[in-house]
Amino acid sequence: MKALDLLHRWAGGILGLVLALMGLSGALLVHKDAWVMAPGAGDALVRDAGPVAAAVGKIFADPARPESIIFASDSFGLHRLRTAKGAGAYADQAGTVVASWDSIWERPELWLFDLHHYLLAGEVGETFLGIVSLVGLFFVISGFILWWKLRRTFQFKLWPARMSRPAIIRHHRDIGVVLAPLLFVSCLTGAMLTLRPVADFVLSPLGSAKEWRAATAAPKVTGGPLADNPDWHAMLSAAQARFPEAEFRVLALPRKAGDLISLRLKQPDEWLPNGRTLIWFDPADGRVVDMRDALSMPAGQQAFQKVYPLHAAKVGGLAYRLLMTLSGLGMAVLGTLAVWTFWFKRPKKQAAPV
């Protein structure tokens, strides 16, 4: 038990601030759609293929054509246009650009997202944060074990009674066990989203990871060259005819010769904000090449589609958003005070008797 306590304290002292940063940024991102400011952000969602196709045609006709469009949703009324190297724009649902940027640093919601998901360090940062999430799971489990022997002294306090080391440690132990279920969900889903082996292991009872990952892989079909004036109305109408209750979520142009146009849709029973119902079109003539119904995919893929909504509170309404906000703020407080007590409030060594 002493070794577990020592490992818990040292790991917290070293990585506590990283977890605090992830918790605070995550708490802010949970409510991103409510605080992003741009003209038209509160507009009602347009669902019909006709006006959506007209907006798509206008957006892709621009000389600075984006690589993809993330369509407006019920909670955010603007299309997000993605171009290379962090540049992009917001467009209203008529296709008119209302805000643009050349770097993520020009939009707080973008650099905050990059900080939370990649630590502003790309794939290396993503992997590091996945490892930190696993360490967070260790904190939750080891913290509960260490709390159990002192459970009779439990007191619920939102903040330490005093800013002394004993009071902070007691608060850390007691509030940590209260938040443990939420912190466990946050850390486990974070690790699953950033470290593929973790997701494969957790979902292994539901079937082969190779099988369920293949369900979303693009078809091995070579597309023709992108037409000068693609018939977006025909393509989106075909998608809407096949999935009449689904929302258009992401439309992406081919990235290289031979790639297909891809469209993601979200059906009512899907949790993932951008859905995993997929349709691919030939860029030359707009014909449907292949489609996948997210609700018919293997159990492992359907389970994995629920990981991000659970992590980012994209399901469960305001109540669950508030719970995950509490998880993020709790992680921020626990991590910050853990580092402070470890490095700056350590007990002074007693002088040896003469």
C-alpha cells in the first residue's frame, strides 16, 4: 500500500498539470456551440437537399475551394469549411462566408480543440495525451484503493477547508472518490480515442477489430477526375432518398487522383455528432459507388461510435453536459492542487536532535 501511495503521489506531481489542462479545456469545449461567436451561428438547421446543394455549389465554386464542409447542425447554424494547413471559414446556410481564418490561432475554439486533442503537437501530442489518459485511469483506481482504508473519515467539501497540506490531501482524497465514476469515463474514452490498441482491447469481446474497422473503410474503387461542375443536387438528393431522416454532416472532395467524393450522414439513432452513415460518389459523374448504414455495422464499430459522444458530452442533453463539465473542472482542481502540494507544500524535514 505504501508503494502504491508513493507511485500515486509522484505520478500526480509530474503529470497533474497536464491532466488539469485537459480537464479545464474539455470543460470549455463541452459548451463550444454555445460560446462560438459568428453571424448566423444561431440559425435554424436547413435539412432539404435542394438549398443545401445550392450552398455547396456556391462554396465549392469559390477559387479558394475548401477540402471539405462540416455542415451546420441543430446546435450550431454555420457550415465549417476546412482547407489545408489550419485555414478555414464559417459560411451561413446559403453558402456565404461570414468568417475566415488562416491559422487556428485566429479562432479560440480551434486552438482550444487542438490543445485538448493534440497538445498543439500533432500526432505526437495525441499519443502522449493517450498515455496521460491511461495514467488518469491509474489515479482513479489507485485513489479509490487508498481512500478505502480511510473511508470512515469521508467529508464532502467542494474546496479544502484550509490551504494547508493535510487539508488539501484530505479534500483531494474525498472529492476524488465522489468524481471517480465521471473521471473514469473521461479517461477511458480519452485513451480509446487516442490509442488504437486500447480501443481494440476494450471492444475485443464485440468481435475482431480488423472487421469492425473495415466497416468504415473507403471502397477500393478508382474514381474519375473531378467534374468542373458536379451535380451536387443529384448527389445529395440520392443520399436523402436512401436515408430520408438523416442529416447531412460532412462532404469531402477527393484529396488525390482516383479518390472518391465522400459524404457522411447522421441518422436519428446515431450518437456520433457527425454520424457514420457513409456514401461515396464518383467525382466524374456523381454516381453512387458505395454506401454503408451505420446502424447495420458490426457491433464493435457501433460501440466505438459511442465513445466520442460519451467523452465530449454529445449525447444526453444538458444534464450530461453539466456532469462532464463537473468532471473536467474536478480534474483541473485535483491536478493543480496535487502538483502544488507535491512541489510547494511538502512537509519540512525535522532537524536531527543534537
